[in-house]
Amino acid sequence: MLRVLVCVSFLLLLAGLASAQPTVTWTGDGGDNIWNNPANWDAGRVPTEADNVYIPAGTPECVISTGVHVNNLTNDGTIASQPGAPGGTYITAHENILNYGTMGNSQGAFQLWSESGTVVNNGVIQGDRVGISAGYLFNESDGTIETNAGGQGIHIYAADVVSNQGLVHAGLSAPRPSPANGVAVVTGSEGSVINSGYMRGGDGVGNGGYLSVWTGTLNNSGTMKPGDGLPEPDGEVTIVAQKINNTGAIGGTSGMGDRQMLGNTTLVADTIILPADSGIVIDGNELRIMGRAITISYITGWIFFEGSLDFYTTADGWIDFSGTHAYAS
């Protein structure tokens, strides 16, 4: 919590400093909706990497056909990637990207790079492939990050914090041998992933999407699931961290209603803490929990597995089952 408060304070400071930079506002008056047309901007010129850019709500769609560079970007309107743009569309900001509208569209890759700052999303970010790289990512309660049907996955990297209160969801996977439409979240080794929302890989006929998280600390009070295999086995959930603290749900329950279709779930950490009051805590076909210090306390929900449940510790490690546990066969 302290890391998040410090980050928010830092972001407010950056917002104050950013006011000293020129602000260029989108009008869309040029008639073609193209970012690179000077007539579409109030300053009569295309923004540069020294500018703060603002896209107001109610203005025409802003279309990007290549990569653009800005200082800060605030979007209350719609920024679309041009279908068929070579290499997809990307926005690079020296500082922060704040999205309260819509970014991306139904075709093409869409990528956001914040070189030294924060990406905040309380709108929609979408594309065939979505990539986000920043120091901090905050996907707020009304925020959605998603890929389209047949897409190539969501890839998120944040050096410090990924915080999800909303929805991070890959779309329907194409049939094999196409790659699964999954979700990968990575932070620095000292970073953290905080999930109180919903993270899920894409569904797909015989090709359920994965959910992979690599971080320093995972705090999950939400839901983290793979995609349904429809009707083959679901995708897999893999979480690798120094510490995993789960009070939510991790793993897959097949949308087909068949427990034998569950994908595998793997948790790897130095410390794993699994307290929960109700519901399915950990779910998977082959369930692997690997750590030095594994604490499973006061479980009144389920640790469900269809195939096998394996616990692994280091030579100096332990598994603590103390507390009160309900049992269901």
C-alpha cells in the first residue's frame, strides 16, 4: 500500500511539473482524422516529444499509422491504430500516459511505452496484440485491457508496480497451431503485482490461453484464470515470485463445467501464503506449489485438483498447515 501511495504522490508531482511544457490539443478539424496532419491540432503543428498532448472527449477519432513520441499524453477521446500499419502502432511518452477513453481498435498491434513514468487506464486499451511498458501501470476499476479474437496476447512490463482493479482479458484464441491468446505480466525483481480485479487468458477451441506472472511480490484478492480449452484442457496459470499472498482465486474452472478439462496451475515462490475465507482458492488439474516457506492457513474454501497435488520445498523449507481447514472430497 505504501508503494502505491508513494507512486500516486509522485504522479501528482509529475502532473504539476508537466504544466510547464507546451500542451497541444487535438481538434480533428483537418477532416482526415490523421495524427500527422498539422491541421488536426490547435497549435497548427504535429506534437513533438517535448509536448504534452490532450485528446478531448467528443472530438473526431485520432488515427495513428506509425509510432509517435510525446512528453505526456492524456486521452479522453478515441485514439485508433490504422489497420495494416507496418509493425503496428505505438505511443512513446517520456513521462506519463493517462487513458480515460479508448485506445486501439479491432485490427493491428497497439503498444504503449512510458519511458520513466506511469500508465493509468480507466478506459479501454485493445488490439490484436497489446503491449504496455512503464515504471508503474494502474488499470483502474473501470479499466479494460484486452486483445481481439485471434489475437497474439497481452504483454505487460512494469519496473515497479502493476496494479489491476479492472479487467485484463485476452480474446478468443485461434485454433492450433496458432499461438494461444494469453496474458503475460512481468515486473522487476523488486516489483509487485497487485490484483483485486480479473485477469484471464483467452478461450479457444483446443487452445486455451495462458496466464503468466513473473514478479517480486504477488498480492491477489481478485481472480486469476487461464482461458477455457473448449472442450480441450484449459490453458495454464504460472506464477513465479519471491512472495505470493493469495486471498482470492487462482487457477481455472472450465466453462464447460468439466473438472477434467482444468489446465495446470504452478506457483513458485520463496514464500507462499494462502489464507482465504470461501470459494476456490487454488484450482488446477496438476497443481504444483513450490516454495521455501509455504503457509496454508484457515482454508474454508477449496484447493481443488483433478490430477495431482504436489508440494515442493527447499532443504531448509517447510509447509505450515496450522489453523482451521474444511475438507471436501
